[in-house]
Amino acid sequence: MLVSTNLDQITAQALTAVYNHPQHDLNLGYRQAIWATYGSTNNSGHTKRTTLAILIARSVLRIWSNVWHDDSTPH
């Protein structure tokens, strides 16, 4: 999938914000900006955002399990 320059810029800014945040949290405004680049709330945009959410959850699942051993909420 080709990533737009706008998404590249937003992602770079979001990563900087995460690195600089004391708890490494991604502010809602950055998340909304990233979501917006995937299109409107029609089926195509919704599918892209759902796929993104699943990929993100899978990528941090190991970290979650290492930190919160007894919490299987994301599973």
C-alpha cells in the first residue's frame, strides 16, 4: 500500500510526540489525524482503520504480556 506524504509527516510528528511524552502515550489528536488520512467513515475507510487497529494490537501484544502477565484483555 502506498503511503501518502501527509501520512508520512503525521506519523513522523506522532512518533516524536510519543518519544517525548513521559508515559510514551500517543495523544488522541495524533491518532485522529492518522485515522483521517485513511478516508471517510465509509466502508473503505472503516476497513482500513480496522486493519490498522488489528496490526497495531498484534504488534504490541508481546510487550503487553511481558508487562501485565495476568491481564489477557487484548487477547
